[in-house]
Amino acid sequence: NAGVTQTPKFQVLKTGQSMTLQCAQDMNHEYMSWYRQDPGMGLRLIHYSVGAGITDQGEVPNGYNVSRSTTEDFPLRLLSAAPSQTSVYFCASSPPRGLQDPNTEAFFGQGTRLTVV
Amino acid sequence: AQTVTQSQPEMSVQEAETVTLSCTYDTSESDYYLFWYKQPPSRQMILVIRQEAYKQQNATENRFSVNFQKAAKSFSLKISDSQLGDAAMYFCAYRSGLYFGNEKLTFGTGTRLTIIP
């Protein structure tokens, strides 16, 4: 009964370093998304995927890269970390509308607190 | 593009009293879903309540209820008999009902609710 699992929970990076935030879900959801949460700005969409092999940009995609090779996994890559990327990152998954319950909610991971120094 | 506005950055309420959190949104769509998420200090995003736009009846979940005014594009959350465990950040969120476009959520900036013992 894992749901959405994000790793790591905390990370400190130096400016210019790269890293990958991992996200895995075991609910066979087609939709997966990455959001960042900053004080006073709510959650903003970085990238999303509607299925394996299909990704698209959200509201704030610059500096991030994603791929979706399997239904279960949706990693987020920071190519060259910058202090502006200090944030809390959330991965979410959901089934598409129309399957089972059309009013489907999104399920969120526990979040990753990233600090770039 | 849809927008969600929460105009109350912070709210406080005495324990056992009732509090209402405001949310307005802007959309040209007629089919959509609205959600309230709770984020306690643990960072976990917890779905509190949801409303389908095509339903006139306001959603209710135990002590939580909404006042959904479709014409006014307003979606407020009422918490009755406030408890210490209700202290959290609350986010209002919008999800399109279109087949293409319902893969992501648009969030408001959040309202931090404090419960006064």
C-alpha cells in the first residue's frame, strides 16, 4: 500500500551540481506530475506525463528535465542546480478522467525538501 | 488558462468555533472539479473535500463543507467545530474536466490556518 514514493526526503546541493529526484507509484496511474512549492506561491507545475514515453512542460520547466520510460517511474532531473531551485518538490499521480471514478483525486508523495547553496 | 486565488494568507480560529476559507477561480470551462487539500507540518498533501462543477449540491465531509457558487466562481471551505488537528496550510485546487487537460491541477497560494486553544 505504498502509493506515491519520493526519494530522497531531504537534499542539499551545491550550485552547479546535478541530481535526480525519484518518484514511483504502484497504483498503475497513467498521469504523473512534478510540482514545486514555494512560500506564498502555492504549488506550481514543473512537468507532467500522461503515459509512458509522453511528457510535457508545465508552468515552470526551466532547469528541469523528465522522462517516463515506465508507467511506475517519473524521475525529475536538475541539470545544474541553482539557488532559485531551493524548494519543496512534490510528485503526484492520478488516473485519467473517465476511468472508474471520474472525479479522481491526485495522490501525492511526501515531498523532497531541496536546498541549493 | 485557469487561475485560482486564495486571498487570505493566514487565518485563525478559536478551538470549537467555525471558520471559512475563501477561494475564487477563473475558467472558461463548464466541466471541472474543485478540491481543498490540507498540508500539515508533515508536508503530506491530504485531500479534504472535492466538488464536481455539474453538481449543484455542496459537498460535505463530516465537519468540512463547501459553499460552491458556480456563477460567481467561488469555492469556500467551512470548517465546523475546529480542532487542534485542523491547523495546517489549506490549498484550493482546480482540475479541468476536459479529456485533454485534466492531467494537472492548478493551485491557489494557500491559507495557513491556526487553531487557538
